Amino acid sequence: MVILLKLLIFLSASAAGWLVWYVISQKKRPTSHKASPYLAKELLILVNGDTNTARRLLRNINRTNPGRSVDWCLEKVILDLERDRR
């Protein structure tokens, strides 16, 4: 169980870095604020490490809220997921 938890933390950390890079690279506006690694990691935990789902959710939020910062989009996705799970 401990080994599985350590593996999950390692995978989520590397996936979080990739997710931050992906979100920043997809921005069409020059507002290049770096995404918080904490928020990216939190999102990956909520989607059980599924980076495709995380990307899809972020892309949809970016489309409906153009001009918002990366952190704002991550927070919006996280709050929506937490709200929908209640």
C-alpha cells in the first residue's frame, strides 16, 4: 500500500508538470502566468490521474472563459468537480 501511494505521488508529480506545460502551451493570449503546480496536482488527484480528462475539462473552461488566467481555469475545474461530487 505504501509503495502504491509513493508511486501515485511520483506519477502525479510528473503528470502535474506535464499538465502545467500543456495548459500554458494552449493559451492563445499573451497572459503567460505560470500555473500553480499545487492546483495542477489537485486536479490530477480529482480525476484519478487521467490527464486526458484533465486536459478536456481545462480546454472546455478555456473556451467558455477566454482571457482568464491558467490558475483561474484550474480553480474553476477543481471547484466544479468538487461541487458535482456532493
